[in-house]
Amino acid sequence: MPVWFLGYYPESYCNLFGCSWKFTVDEFETARKDIARLDAKVFQNKNAFTPLTQAEIVLKRAKEQFETATKAIDKEKAIASWQGAIDTLEQIPTKTLAGETAQTKLTAYKRDFDNARNSTFIAVAQEFDLEAEKIKQKQSETASQLWQQAINRLNEIPKDNPRYLDAQKLMVQYQVKQNTVVDPTSSTLIEAAKQFAFAAAKASQNPPHTTDEWEQVENLWSKTIEQLQNIRVQQPGYLEAQKLLATYESNLGIVKIRKQAETQSTETLKEALNDIRRFTANPPSDTNQFRAELQGIINQLQTIKPGTTAYKEAQQLLLSAQKRL
């Protein structure tokens, strides 16, 4: 398109060299503007492929680093690179071919990224929890900060993510631990209750026990419950205390039943022994009366419950009475 000479007297030029043109200067200017726009578009498209290529390389490398990382902190570094690559892809102009290509891939890239990021949040939170557990006795403030970082990570997981509920459960646990290490009152009471519970469980082993021994076990369970009842609703250990209370109160109820059974069985055995002594010293001469009184003693002995101190002796007396009957 011989347009360069339009600014250099084209009429004189063509008279000398025998040329001609079939467009006006205005048409030339319009064509030049169109070409300039096409050049700019081509330039923009060419340039857009550079960030597309670079972003895909970074994304692929980050994904590989994430999959091979063994520590949560290394996974977080890979996630950061992954996020940067996605940000670059989103900034590519959508009117370019590279932008259209990026948009078609972004949905899959973001899905994989979200799954990886959320699983990393949970993994990192769990690592912080483990580290806090190791140092909470000697470095309570640092442990509290670690649990706070764990909580912050879990808060990043959106509600529509499948692992949201898991994250919320872990977060509640970490909040309780954090509050406990800052205000250890409730944990102290819980630990004291567990010590009383251990003593009570140990004292109740190898029954049968006398009424006095069951009384001692009952007192230990009562002290256990008293410790837990001192934990208020607003204290961090309240939920754990309530769970323990349900178990310990059930144990206390069982001990009370066994103590009552022991008391009744002991009294029944005493009454039966008195009746046996009286029967042996002065047995009825009438056969029917003899059998009736002996049957009454047997019935009395049969009410003595197993698991009591009186049960073994009652069984021996019962066997002897049944033979006489």
C-alpha cells in the first residue's frame, strides 16, 4: 500500500514516475487508524500470553510442592504460590485469547485450590494444637497464642465447604483449651474430681463390702461431684464437667443401691440367725408347724441379695434348712 509519499506532494511524484492512487487522504487516515488498532490488539494478545504461560508454570510447580510437602508450613508456602498464580490468571484481560483461555481453566484451578487450602488450614491448626499441648504447662501464654492461630486458620474455611463442620468442632475444642490455659481454675477442679473418682473406684473394687465401706465409697463419689458442681457455666471447663457429672452421679447412685442392699441383707441375716437359734432350741412338735416355721426361715434367707457380705453365709444356712425341710 504505497502511502508513504502522501505527505510528500504525491501529484508531483506521480508525474515524475508515472504512478497514481485510488484513495483520498481521509481514507488513508481511516485505514491507518484501523491498522493501528489492529496492531494494538495483536500486541495486547501477544503480551497476554506471557503472564498466562508464567502463571501456569507457577501453578503447576506450586501444586507439585503441595502434594510432596510433609509439613503443614510447607503446604502453606505452596498454597501462597498457588494463590498468586490464580490472581495472575484473573488479571489477564478477558477480551484477549489468553484471557479467554485462562477463564476456561480458572474454574477447575479454583476448585482444586480451595480443596487444598481448606485441608491445609485444618492440618496447620492441628499442628498448632499439638505444639500447644506440649508447652502449655511451662509456656501457657505461647500455648494460648498457638491455639489462637489454629482458631484463625479454621475461621478461614467457608460455610459451604464440606469440611466446615469438622473445622467448627475443632475450633470449639481449641477455644476451650485456650480458655483453660489462661484461666486454669476449672481444669484444677476437674483434675481434683478425677482424683476423688479414682479413689472411689479403687475403694469399690473386689466386693462384697460392708455398709461402712460402702459409706466411704459413697463419700468419695460425693466429694467428686462437689468439685465439678463448683464449675460455673461461663468457665471453660463447664461442658467437660457436665459430662463427668453424668457418669459420676450414675456411679454414686449405684453405690447407694449397693449400700442399701448390704444394710438390708445384714439385718435380714441377723433376723434369720435369731429365728434359727430359737427354732433349734425349741423345735415345734407338730410336723406342719415345724415345716411352716422352717419354710419361713428359708424364705427369709432367700431375700438376701448376692454381692453382699451376708450372701455366702445365707446360702450355707439355706442349704442346711432345705435339707431339714
